[in-house]
Amino acid sequence: MLRDDSGYGEGQLPPETDRIEDAGRRVAGEMPGGDETFLKSVTRTAASDGPPLRWVDLFAGCGAMSLGVFEAAAAKGRRGEVALSVDFSASAISVFRDNFPGANAREDDISKIFSGCEPGPLNAREQDLRLATGQVDLLIGGPPCQGYSDLNNFSRRDDPRNRLYSYMARAADVFRPKAMIVENVRGVQTDRSRALAYTSGYLADLGYKVVHGTVDVSQFGVAQKRVRHVLIATRKTLPDLADLLADYVTEPRSIRWAIGDLVDIESSKLIDQASRSSPDNMHRIAHLFDNGLHDLPDAQRPRCHREKAHTYKSVYGRLNWEDQAQTVTSGFYSMCMGRYVHPSRRRTLTGHEAARLQFIPDSFSFDAVTSRSALAEMIGNAVPPKLSYILARTLIDRGFL
């Protein structure tokens, strides 16, 4: 039986004073007020005026990972403060600033901020950065994962971007946070550069205790089968990852649960506009619907799929309302990139639908984005906020932050 922090078993209701939080009631495994309310609300959670929780977000993207940390802080009466966020994408940083007014959000290259990813004395630039940033409770980051991804057949596990993972350890050396969370694809465990082992060793030399492993976010209320690797480091000894996350396991959520209310939404916003499929792909979409199919027969596929054996069953596929989505990537606008055809409409997913499947709420603004490709990249590369919420929340609850 799963147990929550109060010691009550699942299904047992403790006194009201133990169940009510600043943001409202938290059902076992869900966010305060409930996951569905959070996901579909257009109103942001109010910041707490309690003691601060300050974090640095590297490879920050649009800020989805920071959103989860902010929600965890607010749920525990802490004032969430982004001490520093960095990403090389100007478009992503614009979105970050819109959603975290007052945050120190920088468009910059991590490799130019830090002296490298090797242990050693801080240089003058790093010393100045430490002083300017001030106290840091938590360091978070989702380094570029394309080099590790099994979807990248060309440079799989042998990509210069893999080395960026190790910059997280150098950042820990500079900021000396109480705790650290790094998210990546599971391929990081087997890459040729051994970035995970190197980073873990560097952190251990700094005095951190490290645990890591894979998690499937579908276990925690995200309507998507997305397996990710998570590394957590703290100054104190940690339990294993499964124990840390056990209180947040929920019933599986379907695609209908996440996006069923968006089927025919009328909006002029880019995020609600579907892309135009090519004539060939429109023909394939029609074949799926006209024949009641969710998997496209090989005879309808491009020649490269027809003429040799393949395992790309989901590619060119149609989603099923009662299933969970496959991993949402930046290719969700195109059926040739995965199972991204809408369950009941002859089109692929909109950005709004993809964001919901990533557990990015309607209150999160993408208004600063003017390019469909930039929007797809931000949403596809995002860390589902529910994951960063439960990771930060459990670190706060257990006294690591």
C-alpha cells in the first residue's frame, strides 16, 4: 500500500488540517486542487509569500521544468524564485520571461558561461556568477538529449552534445546547491562518452549523494508513455528513486482525459492551429479514418517502409482516445514522425493538444512564439511539469530543501 507523508494509507482520510494546502486539496498522487484542474485552468497559481526556494535552471527551454518546481514551492508555502535560467534559444527565453516575470533569464551558451566540465578552481567569470546569483537551493536542468536518443540513428550515443550533460556537475561546483535534479532520455545510461558516470563521480567528489534511474511519467498522471532518466543529488543520503516517487503514483490517464475538450476549439492563436499535411499524408490520414484503422498498412506507406522490414508501427499512426500518447517529440505536427494523427479529426495534433499531453497547463503562455517550428521544439523538448513537481515536492517534504 502506498503511503503519504502523514502516514495514512491510500484511501484513508487524515484530519482536514493534514489534507489542505495553500493551493487547495491534494488527492493522493495529484497536485493541489487536482491534476485536471491544474491542467485546464487558465489562471496561474499565486506565488506564496513564505520563505524563498531559489533555483537555477540550465538548458531551461520554455520553463516547463521550472513551472513544476514553482508549483511544488507554492504547495509548501515557499516563495519560488528563479535565481538564473539559461537557454541558447531566444524564442524559448522569451516564453520563459513571459511566464516567470522578474526571473534572471539569459539567452546564452552554457559552454561559454562555465570554464568547462572538468573539476578545478573557479575562474573569475564563474566566481562572479556565483556572487551575482546568490544562494541557490536547487539546481535543475534537462541537457539536450538528441545525442542519446534511440531516435537518433546517425549519432546515437556518440554526439558532442552528450558532453553538455557534464556541465551540470560543473554548475553544481559553481552554485553549491542543496539539491540537484537532471532529466534526460534513458539512453544517457549507455552513451559512449560515459557522461552519466563522469557527472555522478564529479558530484560525489563535491560531497553529494547521488541516486538515478528511469521513470515513466505515465505512472504519475501524464497521459503519455514517456520514459526518462532522472538523476538526483543532495547533501544527505537519499532513498532510492522508487521510494522517493511512490506517493505520487496515480491511475493511468487517457488521451481523452487530457485533450478531449479541445477537439473543435475555435482560436486564432498559433498554439491552436493544426499544420497542413502534404497531399500524400492527407491521403494516408483519409485511409486510416475511412477504414477505421489506427495503424497504417505498409501498402500505404512510403517506399522506404514498404520495401524492407521495419519496426515503425506507430509512424503514420492515429491516436486512440482510450490509450496514452506515445512520447511527444518536436515532430508532433507531422504523421511521418510518429503516431500523431488526432483520434477523431483528420489532422495531426495542435500545439495546445501536444502541450496538454506534456502536462503543460493552459495557464502557461506561449503567446511570445511566432514560429510553428519553434513552438514544436519547445513543447517536444519540455520536461512535463508534473515530473519536476513531484521531484521537487518530495525533496522539500523530506527535508532536503
